[in-house]
Amino acid sequence: MRNPFNQRDAARRAPITIPDYDIELCSFSVKYPLFQLEPLSIRLTAGERVALVGPNGAGKTTILRALSGSLPSYEGEVLLGGTDTRSLLPGLRNHVGVMPERLLGFGWMTVRQHFDLLARFYDSWDREYESVLTDRLEISEKANLGTLSSGTRAKVAFVSAEARRPRVLLLDEPTAGLDPVMRRHLIDVVVDSLDEDGGRIVLFSTHILEDVEWLAERVLVLLDGALVADRLVQHMCADGGSLTSALFDLLDVE
């Protein structure tokens, strides 16, 4: 796989001195009127690539919202580097990047204006890195957000989360609705970006099992608000079977 970041690009990018972090969910639980995420405790270590897998409504997005600091109420603790994330707001946004399932932005803005606006809010926004990502993903900066295809909107959403080089990158259904070629292209760019710095954490939710094989090293399986499995991908495939089959068995898909 070709690495898009050549030596000249790397040399031009100013280093961002943010330490590596671990993430911990400690007896974390959430209650909604019609849904409950049962108490769970998870530790994610710097450098891990972790997939949250489960059907719609299993609790995946709730976990991502808690880690991003956008979940107003929950039981237990969410720790970043040993510190409760609630005490880190609003500065948490400089350390945690979020790619939502749907691009957030003003439809009348051009892509260029959208990135310029975001750069004003994030101290660590890297203009050179933004340019590298935009070129690799073939994004037209002159296009209006409201006119973009679903595939291009996903690309812009990824750059919006990644251009500030967050130590924690959260991707909510990053390839949902994309065709297979576009899905693989976006995943390739995500992998290349993470390979540039091995000390980051990426946690992504998906119901597309093929994406897990392409990106994840560890899988967390959620069903009906409960964590039913926490497995390493290499162990799930150790007997020669496919990862997809192993995940189907855990999800009990008929």
C-alpha cells in the first residue's frame, strides 16, 4: 500500500507535542427511557486500533459520545490519561477527534471555508497536513458542503477530525453508505495516517464486518447494551477461520 506522506511533506509539518494517552471506562453505564447500556469497564492503550461492533441501537455511539465529552449524563467514569474527561472540557477537543456518521457543517460553505472555520477552534490544526489529506482524498475545496456526494462528505468529515492530529480518533460508522471501492480507499487513508504516529488510539464503530478486518486489531462486541466480547483479531483468526465468520458467531446472526 502506497504511503501518501513523502519525506518532504513530513519535514514541513510542525511536530505536535501531545503525550500518549490511555482511555478507561470505569463502571460506565447510561440509562435512557427505552435503552440501558449496562455497566462496563474497558481500557484502551495508546497505539491500539479498536472496533466497536454491534447492531444499531447496541450502544456504540453512546460510548463514542462519552469519550468525546458530548454525553451530558452517565454513571461511572471516563478517563483520559487518568483524568476524568469532564474536568478536561472544553480543552478535550484538542486531544480527541470525532468523525460523526454525518458531516456537521453549513451547507452553503465551501470545503475551504469549512476547514478555515474549524482551524479557528483547534489549537493543533495542521494546515500542511490538511493539504496532504485533501490531495490524497481528491477533495475539491471549492465545492459547497450541501452539494457533496455521500462519499465526499465522508472524506471531508475525516479530514475535519484528523487534521489536528488528535491523540484519540473516534470514527462513527465511517464508511456507512459508501460503495466498496470508496470504503477501501477511505480506510487506506485512515491506516496510512495512523501509521505516521503509532502512539495514537483509534476507536471506530461499524456494522460492516469487512471494515473490521481492514482496520482493527481488537474488537469490542456489543449486543442490547451489553459488552459480550473483547477479543484480539489475531486470536479470532488463529484457527484458520475468517474474521467475518467469527464475528457473525458472536453476534448470533442467522
